[in-house]
Amino acid sequence: MNHPLQPDQAGSLKHFLTIEGLKREILVSILDTAEPMTEVTDRSIKKIPLLRGKTVVNLFFEPSTRTRTTFELAAKRLSADVLNIAVDTSATIKGESLLDMLRNLEAMHVDMFVVRHPQSGAAHFIAQHVAPHISIINAGDGRHAHPTQAMLDVFTIRRHKPDFGALRIAIIGDILHSRVARSQIHALNTLLTGEVRVIAPKTLLPVDVESLGVKVFYNLRAGLKGVDVVIMLRLQHERMQAGRLPSEHEYYHRYGLTRDRLQLAKPDALVMHPGPVNRGVEISSSVADGSQSVILEQVSHGIAIRMAVMSMALDRTRAAS
Amino acid sequence: MNHPLQPDQAGSLKHFLTIEGLKREILVSILDTAEPMTEVTDRSIKKIPLLRGKTVVNLFFEPSTRTRTTFELAAKRLSADVLNIAVDTSATIKGESLLDMLRNLEAMHVDMFVVRHPQSGAAHFIAQHVAPHISIINAGDGRHAHPTQAMLDVFTIRRHKPDFGALRIAIIGDILHSRVARSQIHALNTLLTGEVRVIAPKTLLPVDVESLGVKVFYNLRAGLKGVDVVIMLRLQHERMQAGRLPSEHEYYHRYGLTRDRLQLAKPDALVMHPGPVNRGVEISSSVADGSQSVILEQVSHGIAIRMAVMSMALDRTRAAS
Amino acid sequence: MNHPLQPDQAGSLKHFLTIEGLKREILVSILDTAEPMTEVTDRSIKKIPLLRGKTVVNLFFEPSTRTRTTFELAAKRLSADVLNIAVDTSATIKGESLLDMLRNLEAMHVDMFVVRHPQSGAAHFIAQHVAPHISIINAGDGRHAHPTQAMLDVFTIRRHKPDFGALRIAIIGDILHSRVARSQIHALNTLLTGEVRVIAPKTLLPVDVESLGVKVFYNLRAGLKGVDVVIMLRLQHERMQAGRLPSEHEYYHRYGLTRDRLQLAKPDALVMHPGPVNRGVEISSSVADGSQSVILEQVSHGIAIRMAVMSMALDRTRAAS
């Protein structure tokens, strides 16, 4: 299903809920808007007045200091006022109390909700029920999507290797439970990437994974051959406990990215990871900190991408009002 | 007892602790100051420099994300710096440690404390012991007062029905334990409201309730007849446990505001509630969300009233210094 | 060991980790920079644009609302953006996860970490491992140092008695466990104070205490005789439990500062305390609140000193970039 909610009638960005269904032009426009934002965060006075007098609410139903921090910094550097609201996760997403909370925050004339929630579809549900003047940014919902993460990933790739059509990109790890992987695959395919591979044991792959437009590899060495970009995913400890994997040691033995294995990729292949890194579980320290790693660039670009998405979404609102 | 602490010698607002004892002119002046503030929060750049360089401290001895958020937003939209301090409730209000905390914050040159406390009289106690340059706003103390809530309520009424002398207004629910009701009654009487009614079972009414200047009804239908405004109160769950009420179901049966009962009031009667609403306990969803409900307007006006009170209190201070 | 990390090659302040090893000129320059800052916090609009567009991160591995508040206020009054990050203390200071966290915050282009940590040396460790563009301010590390506290103390002394060479100053209490005392002793000796005394029972003194350049007194009355400044330390309750002291009552009996004992000092002797005060344990209420006490001045000056240190450290960075 496409998400008619996302771009408004005029085709500009209103909410940012998922990559799926967005046109290539919109993704490129986000990437282009983020370029000058990297200069803002590089300079001495890291502040522009684009969102002065706007109120951004971080509505986190799932704790994440890391993600919350990047959105808070992005909003503050755009001169917005920021409210952090940590919501009790026991509140069900579709209960009256959530809707009443939304109505109340709307009535306070806030302009944007950055939503993180453990249930898939939460950001969509909120976007469907929110007042027309408010923009929703999905900061991760269940296993569904994490669109700003995927955008900062493709932004990082484009800065090094701008011709997506010529690229082979492998995503390695727990594809099944990863909202990050799902959003990355949609973004890479929308940008017409030459080949998108996923590498994982069968127990960590969705049954319909090929339908997402990827080539599947169960063997790490085979999958790494000749790729331009290696994207690692974080392995959640609870996967072990759920019996989907024998042990961290065994996982590292079969799927961990080591120096030795990285040599199967192209010599200038990029190594990426959404963080936080599990050293010695999905990746060795020498690769995570090595010369091919762009993991910290991803973090920097995360601020720029979030500044871009926030300003595009609220600019639209402003123009409309 | 009047509260000589509140308006200073020159008659302008210094602290805002309770409605009781304030002259009609001061209430009207707060309402008039709030009018242009509603325009500030309606426009695209919701920020004015009135309190730039001032420091507002939210000093909450009782957690309330909702109330704290409205004060924080109001202060930020006035360009003040805001510090949120959650204080351990186990600290007794009159202990040395509280006074030492006040002395320390004073020495940091903060300008205003927004105080919420489970004990009645806490805001007064703090106002009596604070340095002369600091203003205190009572954001709810025990069963005593919640003056900004009452002011946003009368502000909302005035916008729809400006002639208070011609109005019959009913307050329904737990009058006994409600600081909101107490402040509303004082505000409505000070503004010379035609008739103020309270409707509740005997167990939820103070013994001396008539002395507050209200007409008492135990029967909901009788009390609703011909009123211009219906103000519902939130029913606290602990009242059931304390044996003051048989059950929520029974309460709704006798005192819940339904569509049917609302028809006893005037056809254009306003429905109000301080929130959060207990649907199906004190009010039906269809009434809470119905065309006569101004519950969300109350929330919006809460920001404007708090901006008005904060700027009036600190303006005085500024002029004096 | 000197700390070559602190002042940079050009001799200006980069980090502020400890007083030990800093030249007298740097201390005087901090004190001189703080002077006009006291005027900023005294005036109606307490805000200057010195750090506009800078991001200050309060990185607290040990909770302290009080200290965090003074740094937050100082940063906001310099117009910086402030992020508060409370870090789980269970994380070991030298673990990979801490380094990864530093790398991530660096990548977000923050400018300063204000670090508080229960382990001695934590701020140094972070300063050694942080990117060159970031300044570290030590807000207290284990028993080691609390340099901004010591600077606000000497600032307060200088405002009353500017000729340090003519002063006899006594520090009273738990010298052994106190990072505050350690930093005060270094600051006072660097400023060439006439005589620095420490007064404590043997169990609360380091074995090598004379090597710090102080005169030791076990008897309070003897130590107080003729001093110009009396600096009290806070007695931690856990010292009783650890068996180092018989009881609070016994401690007060032997080392508590009472009106009577204070008369042994010079008639115009200053009484100081870093707060929060334990009334009736290390000091009587009448002395803490008496006319010789400058305890609340210390709090006020704490904001000015922190504004001075922050602006000096980031000015350097700015000039270099």
C-alpha cells in the first residue's frame, strides 16, 4: 500500500513516516536539502533561524537517549523550541488516552511530533488522527520503519559514491526484526541502486524477503564478493534468548565482519552501521574503527538529515497557513 | 483571610497564589492581557521577547507532565530560559532543606518559581519566604487553589459569553477535594456571575459550601436546568477506594454528563472540563467531543493565560528593579 | 604530575580538569573574566550571545541536580544550547561503550562536555580520548578535583579580601574524601595565600597531607585562632557508617562551627561552605545564616565562574578553528 498521507496534494513533504511509496524526486530533494545543513553543523555558530517560534515535541513511547538526542539537537540548531515527553509504554497506541493526549498537545499549538513507538504502524496511526497543521516524523515504529535512519545512510553513501546505479550494496544481519533494514531497502531501490543484497541466516530473514527487491545470500563470503558498500545491522541480545541463534560466538563465527572477510568486498568498500555497535558480535573492532568505516560520518549526517526533513515538513505547513 | 502577599503595594501582580481576595480589576486585567497572547500562539512564529534573559524554574513537588508542559511552553514562547526541577515529595515543605533550596535558587538569580505541591498552602509558604525579586505562581497546592486553571476557565467563558452577570454556571463533581473548583468559584463570584451552582453528592461537598457563595444541588437534573455553562470536574479513582462513592458505574448513573441530560441546560450551553477526561465516569464521550464542548479551547487558552500571568508578574519586578 | 592537557600550546585554557599544575596567571585570568559575568547575572536581561550556536553537553555519571543546574544556567545565559545526558553509572569509565558514546557525541558536533563522575580521573580520561575540537570541564571526579568549585571559592574570597598573601585560611572537615578541599588547597597555594590550614580528626586526613602545602590542626579551637576565612566541608553520612567517626553528635561537639568558636577567628572572618549545609552536623544554623556567612554569595559566584570558564575554553576553540 502507498501512503497517501505522506506527501500532501502539492507533492511536498508533510509527514515523514516511511520510505515506501515515496517518489525518487522526494528522496533526492531531502538529500539535496541536507547538503547545506552539514555546513551549518560544521561551522562555529551552528544555528539557523528556520524554525524559530516553532514547537517540536519528542514523543517517545520507547526510550532512546541516542535518537532523541539527534532530533533534539537538529531542532535546536533550527532554533525551534523542543519539548521532551516520555510516554508510559503501557498506554496502548489506540486507546482514548493517546487520542486525548494528541488533542491536548494540538491545542497547545505545537507544530511537530517526533514519534518513536515499539508497535509497527504507530506513527501512521498518529498521522491519521492528528490535526492538519501538525507534521509527524517517524523516529522508529516496531519492526516497520525508521526512515530518517535510512536517509542518513543513503546520504552517507551518496557523498562517497554518488552513482547508485553502479553500486552493489549488502545489508548483513537481522533483516527480519529490523525497521532500519526495511527502510534502507526501500530507499536504495527507490534510488535505483544497481543491486541490493541481504545476507543472513534463514531464521533472521522474512519469508517474502525477495519480494522487497533484494538478492538473498545465506553465506557471508559469497554475499560480500565485489560489493561497494557493506551495511551491518545491530544484533539484539534477545534474539539469542528466543532461540533464533545458537550464541553470539557462533553468530560472529558465521556472520561477523572481520578484516579478513572485508577483503572480499571491493578495496574501497564502505563499512556502515546504525550504532550502537556490538564489537565482537556483528563486527570486529578493527573493522568498526578501520579506514573503510564511515560509521561516525553516519552520526554526523543524521543531524543534517533530520534538520532537512524537519525544515521541509514545517516549511510546507508554514506556506499553507 | 485575604492574601496581602499577592498584589504589591502599587496594586499590580507580584505573585499569583490564589484567586481569593483578588479584586475584580486584577482578574479583568489578566483576561485582557491574555487576549493578544492567543494571537501569538496562533501565528507561525510563536515567540515574543517579553521575558528574554529571565529564568523560570518549574518547581514540581508533585509530578504532572501536563501542567508542567503548559507552563514550560508559555515561558519558552515568552523567550524565557526554563529549568525543570522535580523535587522529592518526601521532603517536607517547611523543613530546612526546602528553605536552603530556595535560598540557593535565589542566589542563582532566577526570576520565577512555578510551584506545584500536594500540600495546601505550599505556594503561600514559599512566597512568604522567598527573596523580594522572585515571583511565585501557584500551579496547584493540595486541595487549596489552582488559580491559572480558574483563569483559563473564565477566559474561555468570556470569549463565548462575555456578560457574566447574566450567566448561570454549574460546577459538577468532587467539589470537596478539588482545588480547581475552589478557584473557579472565587473567580466566578469575583467577576459577579449571576448564579454559581455546585452539583454533587453530599459526600463530595465541603460542609460550609454555601458560604463560598454558591447554590447547592444534590440532583443533577435539577441543577442543570437552564444553565449557560456546565463545568465538569475530574473524578479521582481514589475516592472510590476511600468509600465516599459506591462505584464509578453508580457515579456515572447519577452524575455523569450525557447528551440526554445536557439538553436540560440552555441549547447553547458550554461544556467544560479541566482534563484529563475520564470518559464514561464523569462525562460521556459524545458530550466531551460534542459541538458544545470547549474542552480543547481551554487547553489553548491555558497557554495564553499563563503567558499573561508570567509576563505581568515579571514586568512588575522589572519595573521595580 | 602536571597536566599538559589543560592549557594548550598557546597557554590559553582548553580543558578545565584540575587546579593542580595551572599557573597563577591562568587562575587570575579566570577570576578577572568572571567579574563582568556577575554583572550579567545581576541585570534584568541575564543573557549574552558569547556561546550562541554552541552545544554544551552535561554528561553526568553521578546525579547532582544542584551542580547540573548551575552549569545549565551558566550555559543558557551564554546563549548556548544545552543537552542533559544522565549516564548509567554501571557503565565503566574505560569501557568501549563510553568511548563509543564519546565518538558519537563528537560526531554530532557538540563543543563541550561538562563531566561529573564518581571515579577519580574520569574527566582526564575523557579529555585524553576526545576529539581536538571539544573542551572538557570537570564538574567533580571521585575524590580528585572539583576545580570550578574551588575557583568560585577563591573568587568569593578575593571580592572581600583581595590580598591573598596576607590571609590565613582554614579548611575544616573531611579533607581525606573531599575533591573540593583538594582543589581549594591547590587554588589557594597557587594564589600565594599567606597560610592554608586544615583542621580535622586524623581519620579524615590523607597521610601525606602536609605535602600539599598546608598546616595541620587536629584541634578546632587552635586552628581557628586568628584566621581570615573559615571554609567548612560537608560531612557525608557514609563516613559514620564506615566507622571513621563515632557519631554526628560527637563530630559536632568536636568540629562543628558554632558562634562561640567562630569568635576565635578574626572579627571579620568569612564563613564559607560548598553546600548543601548539614545544619547541626558541621555548622550551626546561626553561623550558616549569620552575618559573616558568604555561603549564598558562593552560589551566585558559581554561575559567574562557570560562565567565565566555559567562555574562555570555547573562545580558544573558536579562535583555533
